Amino acid sequence: AVMVACGARHTLVLTAACLVWSCGEGGGGQLGHGDLSTHLVLTLVAEEQFKDAQMVMVAAAEFHSLALGTDGRVWTWGENDSGQLGHNDRRQRLVPTKLAGEALGGSVTML
């Protein structure tokens, strides 16, 4: 692992191969597996959602998660009742969802 991020009840692990894994309580969708299930072992996050991007950083909050790609794009997933995912709505995301570029005003370098 090159990076580990811990939320209140879940953990994200970023590997040297730029893959994101998660485990723990998934009731908010924060694990990124497309469901609300709890995973007791590290499980690969819905890799197809990242398309061909390589992840270089992860962050975890209480019920949502984020990943940063090498190109400065950001993916978010999990609970969104306060708009914390940044998609201009309050809809929960169960898999990583890329933020629109204009929402950020350019590339991001750190989460």
C-alpha cells in the first residue's frame, strides 16, 4: 500500500498499482462497491468507474470517500445528504463518480 485513509467505520487502501480497495461498514455507499453492504475484508473498489485513470491519492470521511487521479480529476462516492460529494445535488453515489471539471475550476493536486 502506498496510502491508507480511514473514515469513521471504513478504510481505503491505495496500492502501488494505483488501485483502490476498501473495507468496513458500507451503509452510506462509502465503500464504492455499488451496494450498501459491509465488507469485512479489503475488496477492490468498482475499478471500471475510474476508466483508464490512475489513482494517486485517497481520502475518507465519515460516510463518503474521494480519490484523486494523476491528471487532477476527482472521484467521489457515498452519502451526499449535504452535497458533500460536489455533484451539485444530494444524490447518494454507490460507486466512484467523476466530478465535472468545471466544478473544480481546474486540476486538483491534493485531497
